[in-house]
Amino acid sequence: MNIELYLTAVPFTEANLEDKTVVVIDVLRSSTSVCAALMAGARGVIPTDGPGEAGEMRSRLGGDSTVLAGERNGIRIENFELGNSPSELTEESVGGKFVIMTTTNGTSIFKKTSKAELVLSGGLVNASKIAEKIAQTGKDLVIVCSGQMGNFSIEDTLCGGLLIELLTSKYKKAQKLNDAATIAHQLYQKNASYLRDTIEKGEHGQYLASLGFKKDVSTATAVDSMPVRPVLRDGRLIRDDN
């Protein structure tokens, strides 16, 4: 299995995705919130580019069966019911509904993945479930770290490194890594024992704490705490329990 990792989403395009698996990572907080929504009984999460597209999607699907969730620069979007905190995505707020989501960094990436064989949303909270599926398919892998406003983020890179560690040590699948994947793997290995502390000290971890979302950072760094596997089908992230 060949593994390519993008340290940010900026250079990522649809080129050369055919017959490959893609994992989109946005640890703080989109990937974590997607898992929280599906764990809470949401019918699916629909990633969108922005508030306008999210509103149009809701008009098409109907207000009774949908809820709008999203943020810009960490703050809930005006007129949206929910922000991007996993603590908001409860059975009461999203159970039985489609969550139409737009975030600063993570959700727009899914628009670039249509040529891939399989597209997954991965975070630290569901890393083992994602690695298991990747190993089952055996396809070459592309890992896209959402980053922060087009820049490197330590939390997404660490998560990518964890996936590579699992594929290497547990499943014996990793055969060839690009340089970014090698860096991510090494970064994870050096920080495996104190992921939460490292991420809390990172730029985005500190920023979220300054907004009052330090608990979200703790939630997002609890490895395998949300064992759900979100797979993109027909533009919707739904549970894959196979």
C-alpha cells in the first residue's frame, strides 16, 4: 500500500484519486463533531462549502429533517442552530436528522474527492475504525490534513501519523510513504504518550481554549472514544458498520 499525506489541504486536488481511499482529517473539530453526530443518531452529516450552500441544502431537504451546524473562526455561524462543538451534537439536537455542516477548514475538502474509490472522515476519536477499513480495502491511501486556514496543524498531522502507525504495526500494510507521511509518522511516534498535552499546546488548541472550548480539545484527543466510521456516500457522511 502506498500512502500519500498532505500536511495541508491547499495542494490537494482530485488528480490521481481513482481506485484510492481518501481520509479527510480535521481533529479540531470537524472530524470529531461528525463522529459525535453519528454516535448521537444523526441520519448523516452533509459537508458543505459555506453558509449559503448549507442554507440551500436545507431548503431542498426541509427544515424538519435537518439541522444547521457550523462555525467560522471557531464561532457559531449566525442563524445556525449549532456550532462545531461535539458537545452540542446530542441525541436531542440531531437524532434522526441530517446535520448540514460547514466549517472553516474541514468540510470543503470533501468536494474534491469525487474520483476516489472510498472517502472517510477520520480523527483521533475513531482512528482504529478508520485504519481497520483502510486495511480491509487494501487500496492505496491519500490522507488529507485540513490544517488551519491553509497552514500546518499539529493535531491533524499527529492523527495522520497514528493512522500510519496502525497500518504499519498492526496491519502490516504500509509499503511506501511520501515524505510528508514519513514526517507525520515520526511526529506521532515521538508524541504518542502525550498527544493531548501536545495538541493543547498547539496553536489551534490554544485558540479554542481562549474561546472557551478547552473541553472540546480534550474530547477530540481521546483516542478511539467514538468508534464510528463515517463514509461519504452521495455527498453524505453516514455510518459504515461493515
